[in-house]
Amino acid sequence: MKPSSRWSAVALLLTACADAPGQRGAATTSPAASSRPGEDMVALPGGVFLMGTDDGFPYEGPAHEVELSPFRLDRYEVTVADFRRFVEATGTTTEAERFGWSGAFDRETGAWVRVDGATWRAPEGPGALPAEEEPVTQVSWRDADAFCRHYGRRLPTEAELEYALRAGLRGQLYPWGDEVSPGGRHLANLWQGPFPDADRGEDGFAGRAPVGRFPPNPWGFYDLAGNVWEWCADWWAEDTYDQAPRRDPQGPASGEERVIRGGSWLCTPHSCAGFRAAARSHATPDSGLNNLGFRCAG
């Protein structure tokens, strides 16, 4: 894929930041992940759940029952520190490093821009160093896949991520219910304020947050909604749910973009709303952005 095609990922995510479907109806100090990749996973027994929605975008439905086999999923998003250990062990050069540039949302201008030198080491460009406990960003699908494979893991399917995100709840709008901030509590790292003019950071963070700073869901997962979008194993198709098998869906056999899930710190209820339980979007496999990361499954 030509490097110039990577810029289409920004357009795709900006398209996703159009008005969100109609709605119904303080950060914690949880410690960041300190274990090595693959050592802090939640084992899920599998089961049946209602995936998708009939009240969102056409490509988010129809709502349908899915049955999953047992699997494991990282409790936390992969951090900068995790990825640094991987690079030091393997000598990996990411796609953004090879291309020499990547896409980043500039909070000062409120616009997506092409940034020379933007990589996982400096997601907003040279000199802008991330905290080691932040989720790693500016990694392509191929970079994320290589990381998971190195540790004997894999990227999760979007069905697995939605199952883990819903944590036994059925049909809710957001992972925790139908209100963005129930009782005034901020349960995910999102954008507060008019987008893209100002992020007031009322949840404690303007931009990415270190992993594990918001309450876990009932199954013990952190940041499945908000903070950064997460790569999935699946190829993207708008009619995926019309074609998918009921048991262990894997997505289309081929495609041009990969599915991303969970929304990010750039999402508001009315702009993007990618943190909705059924929300799904997509990006080219060589894309790197400063609001896109991943976690591993096994």
C-alpha cells in the first residue's frame, strides 16, 4: 500500500465524527498496568450476547445474537512501555517510522494534520514525548499484529471486544448504561466541551490518559471505551453482520481496511460517539494516529 493512502484513515475517522445516532435518555486513581504483555489477561468463558444495534448507523446493525468460544483478553491497552520492550527485544521499526510521518489531531488548531516525525515515540511529532503509562499510539495494524504474535497472542475480533465491553449487559447504549456520565461520574476518557474547539478535560485529562485511570467494567477491563481506538483482527465491511456466522464471527475474508473499536479521547456524545457499545469504525492497515492503539487476545 502506498504511503499516501495512509492519509485516508484521517478522513475515515473524521467521517465517523459526524453527528452521532440519537441517544436514549471523577477519574479514579487505579494503577496502570505494570506486568509484561500477556501476563495480565482476563479469561472469559465465552457465551451468547446481543451484538450490534438497530438504533445506530446502518453498518452497526442489525442487532443479532453471537456465540463466542472461551478466550482471554488484555485487561489494559498496550502501553508505551510495553511497546518499548517489544521494540528493544525485536529491533522492530514501525510503519510510521519507515514512512517518516503520520497523522495527528492538533489540539491547538482543532484539526487533523500530517506530521513529519510523528511515531509511537512522539505521537504528536518530535519533542512531544508520551508518558510510559499511556496507551501506545501511532502503530499500524501490522505493527500491532506483530506485537501480539511476538508474545504468542493475537488481535481480538470485534465480536470479542464488544462482548468484553458489554460485560453481560444487553442492549445498553454505552458500556455502562444509557447515560454518558451517570450521577456526574466520568467513566471513560472522552472529550468534554465543544468539538473541536476546546477540550475542557473535566474527566481529568485533555488528550490521552495513562491506562487504568478510570473504573474497570464489571469484568475487570479498563479503557475498552474512550482513551484510544483499538485495532481488531477483522477486515471491515459495512454489511458484515448480514454475512457473519452466529458462532465466533471473524469478519470478511479480505478487505481494504481493518475494524477499529472503542472510540477515543476525541469522542463526544454528539461528535463521533465511538464509545457507544455498538460503535464500529475502520482504518487502512498501515494507518497510524495519535488516538489509535490496541490490546491483545489469546
